[in-house]
Amino acid sequence: MPAGIRNQLGAIRRSRGIGASDLARRVGVSRQTIHAIEGGSYMPNTEIALRLAKELEVPVEELFALDTAQPEPPRTLRSEILSATPVAEGQAVKVCQVGTHLVSIPVTASPYYLPEADGIVSRAGCASGKTELTRFSGSEPEQKRLVIAGCDPAIGLVSRMVEQLSGVELVSAAASSRLALNWLKQGKVHVAGSHLRDAKTGEFNLPFVRRELAGGEYTVITFAWWEEGFVTAPGNPKNIRSATDLARRRVRFVNREPGSGSRGLLDRLLAEAGAPADCVAGYDRIAAGHLAAAYTVLSGEADCCLATRPAAQTFGLEFVPLQQERYDFVMRRSLLDTSAAGIFFDILQRATLRRKLEALAGYETSQTGSVVL
């Protein structure tokens, strides 16, 4: 059926209790023709349209009419973009409401599917500091979303369980631990994920929360313990075992962004080994996230990176463990009074989630869901 034609044949036929075969016989066409007309793949000529109207005892305009409804035009709005790197025009985003902030999180395509999105960037770098978006027409789901910033690749396991139980969508904003905490402090995300190790105490996350998010309004909930280490090609062909090996000739490294737990670990290892950063080929080359860093090794663009064991396992790469780290979720205590956060916290307590984290990601989950601050 041509665009712009409203076709009510199937609905009216069924309301009369007339079968497709019976109507076809009365009009003098095949049953397949009736189905084709109802399905929109065939436009009847004037004679058949008039015969259909006569048999169904309705004006022909009730069967076929011009659709005068105009499509809703795209909306333009301005939003803060939560991205560690600049975004370009055409970037697909999801739009979320966090308190008084309207924020947009870039989404990327998988190898086989386009990403689900609410709109695209139409103009970056506006004078207001915000980005101009062209939003697709339709519903506005941003109120039913929980924005979580961080770098944990297993957050998707939690997201699917939360959405299945509550209809609330968890939207992940890729960020280093420090950037995630900064966004939380600014009120731009609901939850921040962190695995920052304090150099003086060896404690993870709590010293940073107490120092940088002072005021006592935050709570910290443990997600899991994971292993971080060197990720190399299968078999570790360049035999990379320590930070000093990164300074060897023909060893290409890809680093994580400043403020990430992985960058902090690398800098500590280099300092302990007495190896200057400028001796590492690729120290200034950045990959945003554990999976992105591991993929650089998989593609052969680097020989080594620092990432978690699940990132190495995802791509079938070699993993050399260096330290265990605790990954925590940080949020404002007031958020716990909302239904979305309540579901999120409940999911963290479930044995089903723990089994998935252990089996699929290799995480240690004895403290998962524990409130540590």
C-alpha cells in the first residue's frame, strides 16, 4: 500500500465476521489478493475498491483514505554530554534525567547491530557548554533510567536483571573512576563505579570518597573483587611479566586514561621498578575502558595493556595477574529512597547475580551488595 494511505479493510472485514475467502469470492478476486490488500502490498483498482465497499456495506472512504496525520517532527534540545572524549555530529545518544540535569550518554554500535538511541548530536561545542541534539519523535523514557558511570564490563549483567524486574533501564556512561566520582559530585549521574587504590593505606575507594566527596551524604556498596593485570596476545609471545618489561624495545603498550584505576596501578608499578614513563612505547596512547584496551591487543595494534581478567577472557587473550581490586558503587544516600535504586540494591543481594558474576566474569562475590560506607 502506498505511503499516506490508511487501510482499514482487514479491521472492517473481521468486525463483520466475514472470512477472507468468503469476501474474495463475493468480490471476484483470490483470497491471496485480499490478504495482499490488507497487508499493504497491493493497492486495489477503483472497481475492486468499490466492490469491497459494497459487500462490506461501508463507504469506500472508510476502507481506504488519505492519512492526513503529519509525522511528528524531530525535536531539538540541548544537553550535557557525558563522555571522556569529544563527540562528533551524528553520534547516537541516550537521553537521561538526573535531578535537574538533562544528560546524554553516547552509545556505540556492536559489530552487527546499530545501537538503540533517543537521538543524535546535531551540533557540538555550543557556547553554553552543552551539545545540541536532534531527538527522535516518540516517548520520553529518561525518567525511568538510572545512569551509572564507570568502567566495569560486567555492569550489563546487572542492567538486564534490573530492567526485567522493574522496567527501569540502567544506562552506562563509560568513565574512569575519578571522572565517574566527579560526575557524581556534580549531580550528573546517579551512581559512580570506582576501583581507586589509596597509596598510603592500600584501601580501595573509601579514602577518595571521604576526601573528595566530603559531607557524609554518600554511601558505598561493594560490587565485587576482580583481578587486574597485563593482557597480552595468546601465549604471551613477548614474555611480559613485570613493569620493566614494558620498557623493552619492540614492546608496544596501550594505556588507560588519567584518573583510571588502571593508570594508577601502572604508575605505581613503574615507580616501584624505577622505570620512567617515557621509556614505555605507547604510554601516551589511550584506550577508554578495559574492553577497549584489550581489543587493541586483539587487533595487533598493541602488545600489552592493563585490564581486568574478564576483558582478557572476552577476547581469548593471555592474562598476567598483578593485583586484586575492589570495585564499589558510590551514590547519594537520598537515592536509596527511590524505587529504581531500591531494585538496583536488591539485585546486588541476589545469589543469581553472584553466580553469573563468578561464572561469566570470574569475580569474587563474597562482599557483593555489602554497604562499606
